[in-house]
Amino acid sequence: MDLSVVEYEKDGHIARVRLNRPEKLNAMNQAMHDELGLVWKDFRDDKNMRVAILSGNGRCFSAGADLSGGAPEDYVYPREFPDISQTQNVFKPIIAAMHSHVVGYGLWIGLDADIRIATEDVTFWLPEPQWGIATIPAAWFPKIMPWAIASELLIQAERIDANRAYQVGMLNKVVPSDQLMIEAEKVAERIASLSPMAVQGMKESMVRAASLDYSAVDQITDWVQTRVMNSDDRKEGAKAFAEKREVDWPGS
């Protein structure tokens, strides 16, 4: 895979994905969108990968969209975003390790992660209304945070710091700067030690059922539960429990 603005490494069952335009504060251009799309597809399809850590090189996680080229004269909503993991049906967990500024589109990909860890100096900001731009995920943010907080970010274009983001449920943990990647690795190791069939099945249930009614949720639960409970992972888990030994997940 030929990558120029994203770094992608695999170590055991853990993938490490890093935004790599530090000279531009990891502002997201088309190359970064495309390369992240390729990376998430590879991560999704590699059966050895169980969890990914997404971070940014340099001074901040991401300064948002790269607007240096100006705005198009005739805008057409693209509908597809290859770097948003859920559009690629990635049912493996993704951990976002965020530091300093998390702005605009960078906030979207950071909050798209399943586990979100931030340093104490992080600020979240959606400045688009200042420039006459409607934030693309405006309809999506109220699904993952209280309406009032989404309004503060989207309608007032106000910054929210790490502690407030943690208090309202946008983050899992806030850590000192020198502990960010240590904590992310710790969480990744924990997830990688669990049954990949069970973990991926539960994330799939969460994603697919997020906006469905009870009967549709029940159908998805039936489908995923039947698959996971009849898997080799479940059989190995039962054996390991009975034999009082470490589990050796067959994977899938």
C-alpha cells in the first residue's frame, strides 16, 4: 500500500494508524481522506487485526479540513466519505488517541472511534460557521452527545475542552500528554485479548441497531448472537473456562 500522508503499522493483533501531515497540523486534504479509506479497508479485511489506534503526528491530532485551496464554486455533497470507518463497515474497535487541537473534520473522525482518549490540553472546535460552511456531520453529532452540547459546538462554534468533553460523555478518558499512547496501547492490548468474534459481533450490533426500532434490533441481535454463539471462539472460551487456563482464540 503506497501511503504518503498516513502511517499504518501492524503489530500482532493491533494496527497503528497515524495522520502524518505534521507541517500542516494534520489538516485533511483529499490524499488523507483517500489513504485513510484504504487503511480502514485493509484493517477491516485483515483477519489477524483485532483493534486499531488512530492518532496524529506532530503538534496536534488534526486541524480539520485543509481549506488552503479555497471553496469550490459549485458544491455537490459527496455522500460517501471513505475515511469515516462506519462507511466501510468496520466492526473492529478503533481507539482515538487525541492531543492538542481536534478541529472540524478531525473531530468527526476522532468521535467516530469507539474508544476516545484525549490529553488534558485538548480542545474540540467546529469553526465552520465562521466561514459560511455547514458542518457535514451536524445531523450525526446529536446521536453521540447531548443536544445542548452539540448545539454549542455546531451553532455557537464554541470550543470545548477535554474535561468538559469527558463530563458530557464525549470521551472515555483524559490523561496527561506523556500518558496518551501508553493508555491507548493499554486499552488496545485489553481488547486484543478478548474474543474477536464476540467483540466484533457486539460492535456490529451497536452500529447496525443505532437508529432502529425494537423489532429490527431484535432481528439483528438474533443474527449476531446465533453467529457468535456457534463460533469456534465461543467453544474455545467454554473449554478454557472449564479447564481453568488461558484462552487461545481461533479468531475469524
